[in-house]
Amino acid sequence: RRTPSYDQDGPVELLPFLFLGSAVHASRREALAAAGITAVLNVSSTCPNFYEGELQYLRLTVEDTLVTDIRACFQTAIAFIDS
């Protein structure tokens, strides 16, 4: 089974303090530690918080559809990222 190309390396660094990654990335503790990631904004209804108790988590359950309106989550997500 091949790993999709978007899951191969690690999360993408968007800003010096902000990364974007997949569930596969979120499951790799060593990669998270190497990137200095200490908090995870989990925007999934199915991905577990893999390292609860070790990392800080905020789960925002958002359905992955073309019509889901995610605007209601923005303020909560921004507050978590800023903390």
C-alpha cells in the first residue's frame, strides 16, 4: 500500500509557529517533537487526539464536505492558535 504524496514528509510550516498536516502527520510523535509542535488543532470528526496528556489539543468537529460552512469555527480556532 502506497502512502499518498500529501502524507509522505511531515506537516508544512505555514508560519514559524503554525503547521498544517494530515492525520498521518498527527500520529507521528517523533516528527511533531522534531518540529517543536506542542499543540494540535484537530479539525476532524474521525482523527483521534493521539497524544492526549502529552500535547495540548482542541477538537473542532467539522464535516469534510464541499458545503460545510466552517466560518463558525474561526474565532475558536484563532483563539487556540494565539494561546
